[in-house]
Amino acid sequence: MAEKEDQKSAAITIKKYANRRLYNTATSSYVTLDHLCQMVKDGLDFVVYDAKTGEDITRSVLTQIIVEEESKGQNLLPIPFLRQLIGFYGDNMQWMVPRYLEYSMQSFARNQEQMRDYFQNTLGGMFPFGRLEEMGKQNLAMFERAMRMFTPFGAHDENGEAPSAPAPTSKPPTDHSLDELQKRIDDLQKQIASITKAGLKKD
């Protein structure tokens, strides 16, 4: 058990060679994208480097795994989401998207564990579609309200009119703005957690 925990805590080095073969330095063996996919599911952290240049290409390899899974019919990414994500490339709000998606996924993962426990301990494995759909709608509404808080485009003035969009700027966000964003995301997560707990208590 201790050996497995140590393996999870230390990032495994994967080298990618010019022939596109992936080499696991921990096991001294070649691996495939399927192997890396399973490692992610098992909670094993790894970093992928280009064997020739030493460049960290972990992001591109993980993206490739997603493309491979999607091509197999494991469709987790809705087309509207993909279109919206592509639209943010080059946008002046691009800097906020990675952190927003990261925290949103972390919140979903926490709710997922709560739901798993609820199904196993209370419902004997049954899946309450209606209730889960209701929770999903509540969470989605919370995220939409959060996005309106993060950007003035969704806000309205006292007369109910939307303010004009500010001129685009390439100025990077200040530490103060990032701290404020962090605080709002944390507040959002607390609200989502309270909604989840309240829903579980009702049943």
C-alpha cells in the first residue's frame, strides 16, 4: 500500500521519441496512449517530455488522449461547449477560462463523490435521473451567475440596460483582480456544496 501511495505522489517521466513511441522510464517499457489514459484514471501522475528537445509536452499528449477517447464514441465534450471554448482563443477573457474550468471540474468531482456515496449507501446503486438533473440545472445556473459576476457584459445598470462593452485590452490581470476572482470562485463552490447537501438531506 505504501509503495502504491509513493508511486501516486511522484510524477512518472514519460519520454516521447521522434517515431511517436512513448517510453515509461519508471517501468523501462514502451507504452501507448491507452496506457497513459488508464494511468490518469488510476490517479498516477506523469509528465511527458520530448526525448530530443526536453520540452514538456504533457498538455498536448493529454489533449491527444481526449481526442482518441472522443473518436471511440466516449463523447464527454458537447459541440456547443467546444465551439464556445474555441471562441475564447485570442479573446481578452482567455486568461480566466483555464482557472474557471479547473475549479468547475474540481467542484463537479467533489459533488460526484457525494453522489456516488449517496447512491451506494441510500439507494442501493439506483440512479435517480430526475433528482440528478435538477441538481445539474441548479449548478449550471450558479455557474452562469458566476460568469456574470466575473464580467460586466452580463450585468445591467439601474435602468435595466446593459452597459457598453469596455474597449479590448491586452493588459494582464493584476494580482488584486486574480485574488478577487479566486474569492468569487470559492464563494461559488461553497454555494454549490450547500445546494448539494440540502438536496441530499431532503431525500
